[in-house]
Amino acid sequence: MTANDRWSSKEMILQYRARQKRRQAIAYAFMYLAAAFAVATMLAIIGFIFTKGISEISWEFLTSDVHDAGREGGILPIIINTLYLVGLGLLFAAPLSVLAAIYMTEYSKQGILIKIIRYFTSNLAGIPSIIFGLFGFMFFAKILGWSWSLLSGSATIAIVILPTLIRTSEEAILTVPAGYKEGSLALGATKWQTMVKVVIPTASPGIINGIILGMGRIVGETAALVFTLGSGTDIASSLMSSARSLSLHLFILANEGISTSKAYATATVLIVIVLILNLIAGWFGKRINRYKDAR
Amino acid sequence: METVMLDTGISERGDMQKSRVKVGIKKLDLFYSDFQALKDVNMDIEEKKVTALIGPSGCGKSTFLRCINRMNDLIPGCKVTGDILIDGTDIYKENIDVAYLRKEVGMVFQKPNPFELSVFDNIAYGPRTHGLRDKKKLEIIVERSLRHAALWDEVKDRLNKTAMGLSGGQQQRLCIARVLAVEPSIVLMDEPTSALDPISTGKIEDLIAALKNDYTIIIVTHNMQQAARVSDYTAFFLLGDMIEMGPTTRVFQLPGDKRTEDYITGRFG
Ligand SMILES: Nc1ncnc2c1ncn2[C@@H]1O[C@H](COP(=O)(O)OP(=O)(O)O)[C@@H](O)[C@H]1O
Ligand SMILES: [Mg+2]
């Protein structure tokens, strides 16, 4: 090739483009298949549970008390206790995790406390939750004397979701463009004002996403609750009441062979509740981000 | 410890006096850890004039600008020595109120950085941050600032819509309005038009010309024509040194230093 030769020709470019387009089409086909497979598996599982469970579900089942250890009656108290557990668990874990994430991202880069939290968030998320259950039993139920109760259960579950929540909040805060922060600080706002008014609102979709994950985890968790929440079948009357969440109830029904049909029905309700919680959370996330007039 | 507020003294001075030093920079050195980014910079910046900072990339223009509102405080390992006097007060004194300093010394960034809020809330952010809650007053300030930034007509019907939907040029004027809303006496601009198209750039340049009646403006620009068009004084920076400063026409027509001449005539940079 001499200095004036062109390396490219129109035919060559077009040919190469055609090849690349074919490759892309193949890649798309695989992506589509993978996605379809994932969706199909999910639908199959949900469909299986629903077909088994739906016949057992009635207004009666949803609105009456548990009788005969779950052999008869419904699951109203269990649904309500599950919601209590979600509410309390998030009440403990959400503010803690957001504050920890702010501290970690904005106020301190080094220091022993940061190292501990980093270690905690990166390693604790993978520990089997039965370990947390054991810890919760020893610490909350025995040492603090809270026994098997809503309080012990929600404190334990809060610890279970804390690492994930801190991690997602931290990531959400880190994605806020530096320009936003500088813009606010340059107007004379304090770091804290900047956090509360600019950074957190901008990061809120990410934070709420983490909270959704946390909610799903609470609703689905069993192992951490077996030793801490107890197995009461009445609506919890106080923080100290023993209670059962839906997944725990499901576990007990299936494990002790009490009633397979009620287990499927409970599973169906569990799935529906998770879907509804997600819808609510999504709606909530949108609301916060709508920058409506504040005049 | 008592906190010292800057005395900007705008009100008690008449409009007849001509040149008055607004910002005095004395023996300013700045280090990023071991690297010296500014070397013994001495400058007097005149009140209600536009001062342009020119020089090749990496010569310390942004660094210098960010000293004047102490934004460099945010950078770990950054050390500043020497004095910067605003209206005679040393802003690097230990007991200066940095938030108040930044209210007094506004800053416009290279990349428009409106918040993910409505147009109204973007402008009201500063005043609210400084404690103003009165809705009527906020409405007045928002309108006034937007008019001042020549943006009012374009956004008056969409004050409650998100500012992210504005064009780049509109966003930058919004950022200028946001600065004006906190009523600074100095406005720092770091290449405010480098991300904008020529028409938006023209609008911002017109705006700068209008603002100089009320504000002391310091603008960093890559664009020599822009410096010539908008500024009264020009300072040339090179590798952390301030090589020379003078009236813009003089610096461009009769540079006092060979290096300035080389830069202006495009021989390097
Ligand atoms: N945060 C920082 N940490 C370390 N060095 C920096 C930092 N910011 C800028 N510098 C260095 O300081 C010098 C001046 O940078 P800057 O002020 O941004 O130049 P300009 O705005 O004139 O292009 C450059 O060599 C740059 O690499
Ligand atoms: Mg720069």
C-alpha cells in the first residue's frame, strides 16, 4: 500500500456492515430466547402455584382467623402480621442504611468505622440468614429478653436487609453527578442541605429500588424468623406478641404436613402481596420524582 | 469563635467612583498534594468589570477561579497559601463563613448543572437554602432572576415543569439566574459557553455585558474572540503562573510578554 492508497472501498464497508448486521441479528435472537426462557420459567412457577392454590382461596380464607393450627380457617392474622413485619423491618433498616450511606459517601472516606461498615456490607450480604436467625435468637430473644416476638423478628430481619440497603443507597448516592453537589454548595448551601435537598432526592429512585428489594426479602424470609418471630396465629396486639409471617406459616404448614392445599393457597396470597408491594413502591418512587410545584 | 461576614458595602458607595479593587490576590500558591498548580499569583480585580482568564488547558485557570469561592476546599489534599481579599476581607481567614462567601461569590460551571427540580424550584433553591420561605417574595425573586438572565419569556409558561427539559443554552441561563437569585456581588464563570452552540453562546455573551453593571465578573474562556468581546481586563496564565494582566485591548494588541503574544497569535496552546 502506497501513501495515496485508500484502505477502504465502498463495497468492502457495505459487505462488512452486512456481516455485522447478521451477527447482531443472531445476538438479538439469543437475547430474546434467554429473556423468553426467564419469563417462561417465572410464569410456569407462578402458574403452577396459582392453579393449585386458587381453588382454596375465598373471601372467607382471606378474612378469617387461623383455626386448628392452619388445618381450618383462613390467614387474615398472618397477612396482617406480615405487613407489620415489613413495616417495622423497614422502619429500623431504611433510615439507618440511608444515614450510613450518606456518611460513607460524603463525610468520610477513611477511618475505622468506614472500614467496618464496608466489610459488613460486602461480606454480610452473603451469609445464610439462618445465622442471623441464630444471632437474633441469642441477642434479641434471650439477652435483651424480647422473647419470640414481632420486635425480635423485625429487628433480626432489619439486620438481614441492612447490608443490601446500605449498598444500594450508597450506589444511588454515588451516581448523582458531582455538578449537582457543586451547584448547590456554590450557592452557599451547607453539605447537609445539599444532601437533603439535592443529593437524596436525585438518588431516591435508586434508594427506593433498594427498599423494594428489602421488602421482597422480608416477605420471603423464613430462616431468620423461625427462632425470633415465634409462631403465634393471632393478630399481633403489641410489639411483644409472638407472630407468624406468611412464608413462615407456609413453611410450618408444609413442613409439619398440616395441609397441602392451605399451603398452596398461602403461597398464592404471598405472591400476590409481593406483586402489590412492588406496585405500591413503584408508584411511590414516581410520586417522589415528579417535581411538582412547591409554590 | 465569632464568624466574620464579608462587608460587600454595595449600598454606601456612590456610582460616580470609577476603579475600585473588588478582589485582591496576593502571593497565592496552591498545591494539589505535591503538585503546585498556582505559583505566586498576584492580581487586582476591578469592581463591576469583566475580567477574562485565558491560557492553555491545565494552566490553572479553573483552579484559580475555584479559589475565589473556596470550592477547592472540597478537594482532599489541596492546600492554599497567600491572601485573597474581597472588599478588604481575607477569605482564607480561619473564621470566615464559607457558605456566606459562596452566596456572595456565585459560580457558573462549564457544564450546565440544573437540579432535577422544576424551573421555579431551581431558582428558588438558593434563597430557600438561605432561609427565605415567603412564597410571594420567592415568586418575585424567581421572575426577577429569570428576567435578569434573559430567560423569563422562554420559561414563564413552564415554571413548574422540570428544568431537565430545557435546551443546553436555556439550562445555562437558568444556572446563571439561579446564581443571581442569591444576590452575589461577584460571579465566577468557568468556560460557561464551551458546551453551547453559537446562538446560545451569543445570548450568554450579551447577558454578561448586561450583568457587568451590577456584578464583578470573572470568566475563564478558551475562546480568544470571546475574551476580546466580553472582557474589560484579561489575564494570561501559563503553567500555574499569571504571566500578565491588563486592559483587554492592550493585552491583545500590545502584549507585554513574548509568551502572551505566542499564545494569542496561536503559536502554541
Ligand atoms: N483535583 C485535582 N487534583 C490534582 N490535580 C489537579 C486537580 N484539579 C486540577 N489539577 C491539576 O492542576 C492543573 C490545573 O488544572 P485546571 O485548573 O483545571 O486547569 P485549566 O482550568 O486551566 O484547564 C492541571 O495540571 C491539573 O491536572
Ligand atoms: Mg478548566
